[in-house]
Amino acid sequence: MEPASLWLRVRVDQGRAGGLALGLPAAIVLRSHPAAPLRGKVVRLEPVSDSVTEERIAMIAFEQVPQGLSIGELAEVTLQPGTQRRARMQWYCPMPASSDRRT
């Protein structure tokens, strides 16, 4: 698998998703390496929100994919869409990116 094809699928409460945008920086902490924070950015915003959970789905790409990353590993992602809002920290799983890489 091509390492650059690994993205994090992040679910953000719609009430806090107003500032989400392509290129928005992300702070990533893998559960297996909590003392080694990583950088990433929003590379895709899904066009359809989850109407049941009321969440917006964003895909995050690693700035540099860490060695030994396993698919399905949990990660904590923090996004700061603006100076007044901060997305709630939650756990998300790395997954292969869709073959459709349009944004």
C-alpha cells in the first residue's frame, strides 16, 4: 500500500464544523505513540454530512506518514478552524484513501 494513500477519517460535530476548510492544519497523536505528535492537514471534506450523528466528515493526510503505522490504529486529531473555535478531540482510525481523490 502506498503510504501517501493513508488518511484519517475525522467526524466533527456539525455545530463546530463551520470553519473546516481544505488545507486546515491538524495535530495528530497516534495511540501507539502518544508522546510523538504528528502534523497533517485537511485534504477532503465529504460533501454529505451524517444526518443521524449530525457530523461533518473530513479526511486528514499526514504531513509525513510515520513508520509502522497500521490501518485501524486509533488517533486523536485536533483541528483549529479559527481562533475562537476548537474542534472537540476524538479518536479516529487511519484508513486507505478512496481511489477518488477529488476534493
